Amino acid sequence: MKRPKLKKASKRLSCSKKYRIEKNVKSHNRKARRDAKKNPGKYNKTKKDPGIPNSAPFKEKILREAELRKEREAEAKRRQKEQRLHEVNKRRSLEGFQNDALQRQKEFEQKASTLTKMKASDSTQTNETSRKAYYKEFKKVVESSDVVIEVLDARDPLGCRCLEVEKTILESGPNKRIVLLLNKIDLVPKENVEEWLKYLRNHFPTVAFKASTQSQNTNLTQCKVPLKTINSQLLSSTSQCVGADNLLKLLSNYCRHNQVETSINVGVVGFPNVGKSSVINSLKRARACHVGAVPGVTKAMQEVVLNKNIKILDCPGIVMVTGTSDAAVILRNCVKVESLDDPVNPVAAILKRCNKEQMMMRYNITNYSDETEFLELLARKQGKLLKGGLPNVDFAAKSVLHDWNSGRISYYTHPPLQDDKASHIGAKIVGKMAQEFDWNSLEEDNMRALNEVAAPSASHAVLYESSGVTMASIETEDAEEMEEDSANFELGEITIDLETKKKKSSKPVKKAPVVKETIEDLVTEGSNIQANKQLKGILKNNKKKRK
């Protein structure tokens, strides 16, 4: 603002205005720098070539020379490119192409073979260690159990039984008892479950069971409603446990008959992924054990206290000697599907033992002649193609195995027509178990449990031909060899020369460790480690004296 009687305005400012202006300038510069970092091309634009001004002399001549220079550069680039192509074509010929392809194929095959060998060696080592570890846990469970519950899959109970396991349990003690638990009865028709109960009760007491599939950690429900008061809503609900009261009643009858005053240990064994941990969680009504759809979740023995009379011992899945190539073991979900090298072989076993029309209706595909054509049709339907439009057969095979193991393909098996009792089960054992477990009331409880479950009809399920009882040997060779070595260990005769005692000196002498003078003293001492150390010392001294 101009002051009166002055030509020029004053540049003097108030401090507040001056500092406000400085502050605004700083903030503006800060925003500009930040924007320049985010958008570098916005501010760093290259200046446009202004060209040759019109006032410059010889402008047309300069422009013509620039055009000629560009043409010469383009021509030089084109000639260089043609020369390179000509040299490459000279080096290349039909024989060169062939030799190059063969060499690359050999290198690829060598790399693939080395990788497969490394994977096979790693898998065999891990399988051997896991089998030994699982056998030790299984042996612990059998030795410390009074009653052993063998969990069977209701879809294929005969395939889940192993006679060697049952023999091992019965031979471990005269008072050992086996109870068969038919799990997953909601996945098969009721008539089929009744047939299996009639067949299996001739061998051992059998309980029909369905584990709880609820997702909460505690308060898992158990169905205890009487048969007369069951409504349709209860029949349709499939998440609650069925058969837990029957199993607890069976165990309490055993305790009462044998006059057990303290408590009994109940071991739970079976193949991987038959539902052992889920059965324990359903009885405990809480997630006491880890469960999962992948086989081999349980790694070691776990003790769960059910009540003051019953303790349950969870056992890892029984690992048999049969390898992962066995299709029957793969179809029982004992092996991870992702780790299979050849998933087509198990699918071929499924198609061989199932009805073709049912599989065509299940996957909505046309008629097929063999497993390869079936998997090709399924892969094309799923949209899983490789390079060149080839169907991904391995992916389709693994998807079928996932459906088989997860229950999306509902299948069931019929019991054998001839009821041949196993050789390891005597008539006296069966009669004694019938008195201890009260089989008559058990049969009524099983029928009630079947009526409480909404099972699929036989028309919606696939009839599967069972491969029979699993015949395999448990890996006990290492343990037996160790026991034989420890039993046959003998100490030979050793002569020991004792030195004469030295005279006592006034200086303080450190006490030397006591060494046994005779081998009998070493053997009767009871510590193998100390005995071995002392024997080494004795032999070393004798060797020095001989020199």
C-alpha cells in the first residue's frame, strides 16, 4: 500500500506475514520434490530439438546431408544383419541340427535320472526311519494297554485289518483284548453296515461308530437320544458323534466283569487316516489330539485321560513293509497323493473293481475303453491341458484319488460269503470275550446307532471289490537283532597283573577312580557304560606291559 505523498510503496512487512510466506514457500518446494520423486518424467522432460533456424545459411544443404547420413546408417545395419544371418546359416546344417538335439536330449535324461535317484534315496531313508519310529510307538501302546481298539474304515473294513497286528497284540499277553471299531458308518448304506457287523462279531466285539465332525475345540456333542424319540431333523444332522455311549458301555462292562478297581489303559491302533484321533476327540468331547485329512498327523504315542476308570493311548498309523507303489495301500489313504510318482496305477485299480456306468455318471463323461482314455476324457472336461493341447493325465489321476480318499466318491464293499475265522483267534478267546463285553446288548446298541445316522443309499454309492486282508510283516527285525546281540554278549577271560603298592608319601595324593580287579565284578556292577570303559583301560594296560 502506498503511503500518502510518496511515489513508491514500502517493502517493509510484518513478521507474521514474512514468516507465513517463508513457510508456504518451504511447503510448496517440499511438495514439488515429493511429486518429482513419484513422477520423474513429469519434470525431467528432454528439451525438444529446435531444428535449424530459417535464418541459417545453406539450410537446405544441411537437411539433405542429415537425410543421407540416416540412410547410410540404416543401410549399414541392414548389411550387418544379413551378414550375421549368412554366417549362422553356414554353420547350421541338417546333421548339426540332429547332433545338437541328440546331445541336449542326453543331457536332459542324465539330469532327470540323477534327480529321480536322489529323490528315491531320500524317500526310502525317511520311510525306513519313520517305520522304525512308528513301530516303537506301536509296541509301547500294545505293551501298556489292557484293551486295544482297532479302528476300521466302514467302506473297506477287511482291507483295514492286518492279521499280523492282531497276532502281535494277542501274543503280547494272555489278558489282552481286541475291540473292532467300525468308523465312518455315515459314508456307506445301513444294510451294508449291518452285514459287516454280523461278519466281524464272529471274530471280535465290534462297535458301530461315527466320529464328530464339528469344528469347535470343546463341547463336541454326542447323540444319546433314544430310538423312539428320534425325529427327521436329528437324522439329517451328521456333525455329531454316534456310538460313543456304546463304546463306553462296552469298556465299563469289561471293567465290571474283571473287577477292575483302579483304571484300564485302552490303546487305539489302525491304518493311517482311518479316524483314530477323531474317535478319541469324540470320546473326550474336546480336541485332545491333532487331526487332519493328510495321513501321518500323529507322530508319537499320546495319553488322554477320559475319566477316572479309562485312559486312552493314541498310536501313530501302522506303517507296513509294503511300498508306496502298492495300489491297495494308496487307495486306503496311507500315502500322500502329492508324493506319488505314478498316480495312474491306483486309478486303474479303482476302475477295474468299480462299475463303469457308475463312474461315467459320477464324472459325466462318455464311454471309455481303459484307464488312459478315462483320464484323458476327464482332463479335457476339467480343462487341464499341457503344451500342444495334450491332456494332463497325472493331474486328472490325482484329482480322482483325492475324491476317493475324501469321500466324494461314496463306495462300499461286501463282506466275504464264507465266514472263515482267523487262525490266531481261538474259540475259547471268543467265548470269553463274549462274556466280558456282553455281546447281546452290544448288538442292540449298534442297531440303535445305525438308525441315528443318515447314511447314503446304495444307488448313490459305488460298489467296490475289496482287495482282502492286508498281509504284511511288521518291521521287527532291527529290534529282534538288538535283543539277540545284547543277550548273546559275553565277556572273555582276561588275566590282570596288579602292580605292587607304593610307599605312602607326605604329599597329598589325588584319589584315582576305582577300577574293578575282576571281570565278574564288572559284569555284576550293572552299568554297561562304566564296565566298557574299565575294560578298555585294563586291556590298554596289558598291552603296554607286553611291550
